[in-house]
Amino acid sequence: MSRIKELFETKKNILSIYYTAGYPGLNDTVTVAEALEQNGAQIIEVGFPYSDPVADGPIIQASSKQSLDQGMDLKTLFEQLKDLRKRVNIPVVLMGYFNTVLQFGVENFCKACVEVGVDGCIVPDLPIVEYEELYQPIFEKYGISNIFLVTPQTSPERIRKIDAISTGFIYLVSSSATTGQQLQLSENTEGYFSRIADMKLKNPMMTGFGIYNKETFDKACQYANGAIIGSAFVKVLDPNDLTGSIKSFMTAFKP
């Protein structure tokens, strides 16, 4: 059983934390992952930076630029992750833009994920049709879960298609804004969450975009299997006290 599948079958209100690889320091990637697991994270999403991160807000954009300036790329990231599974046991997902994966080579990317123990990936700008026609066999060959995003504008037909071809979880985007905008549970947002819940999809769901504290995490979990925090976490990372700043942030989410 995959780590992702086992987690969703045994846990509720799952906390996933996103951060940028190579930030705040180039060699901090696995240190951050290890500290997150030690302090209660249940899924880790490692972002590989890109020069034009259109879906990301200013905090993650700034972390991506700093990481790239320090020399981060996919080759470096996979080198950093080669001992990942000696230090981290929970599911790990990579997140980034398709141009970076395409330049690295889709099969090379999936093969490298398996070699270092990465469980899945989130590539927001990879079209479903292109994935089905060109890349799905490669992801399935290596057992890498490709996780798709659903937004308030996604049609029911497309959601059903995403559910049919997904093997990990579905990323439920809370709004059409970029990352880092604080979640406001308006009547429209709650109606959107309820509509998705009523579809009784076969895959578990994680809510992201705008989750920044325990209150918004708990609200998001009312409509999904868990929630993802990104910008709020990246913002507090202190290069002078990395593990301390992680522990302090994660304390708020302890039961």
C-alpha cells in the first residue's frame, strides 16, 4: 500500500505543509522536511522553484527566486533527497510547474522520484488531455501519483474526469486567487465546498490556498480530508533558527 493511500485510510484532518526546496538555505530542504515530521506534519509538499510561478503569491514567489539564485534546480533537488527516506517516513509530494519537469524529462523525473522515495507530484499547469495522451503511462509505470487541482470554476464533468484518473488525492483550491490570500469562508465558498462533498468522489481531498492558522485549518477540514498550508509557513522560516521557527509554527496545530 502506498504511503498516501495508507495515510488517508487511517487518519482524518490531515495536515500538509508546503515549502520551497532550497529555502531559506540551499541545503535546508531535507532539514525542513525532517523537522516538519517531528512536529506533526502528515504530508510534506516540496516545491521546486520556477522563474515564473503564476499561481503563487508574493511570499512563495520570493522564496522561489531566492532558491533559484542560490542554485536550486531539479538535479540538485534529487541529489539532496537521495537520503530522504533515512530521515523522513511520511508521504512526500513534489510541486512545481510543467516546463521544469519537461526540461528535466518526464520519465527521468518519475524515475528520480521513485529512487529517492517521493510519492507523488502536483503540476498545476499540466493539462489533463496532455497528461492522458502523453504522460499517464509513464506516471503509472513508476507508481507516481499525479495530483490534480479543482477550483470553484471547475465543471462537474471535469471534476469527475479528475477523480477517475487520480490515484493520490485531489487538491481542492479554496478560491481563484493566488497562494497566500487568507481564506474567507463566504457563503459562496462554503457552497462550493459542499457541492464538491456532495459529489461523493472516490479520491480523498485536501484543501489549499488561504489556510494560515488553526482556525482556517479546522474550517477547511469540515469539507475535506485535510488542508495544506504554504505561504504562512514559508513566511516564518528563520535561517538563524530554522528548526526552532518550524517547531514554534507547528505548535499551534497540535491537538
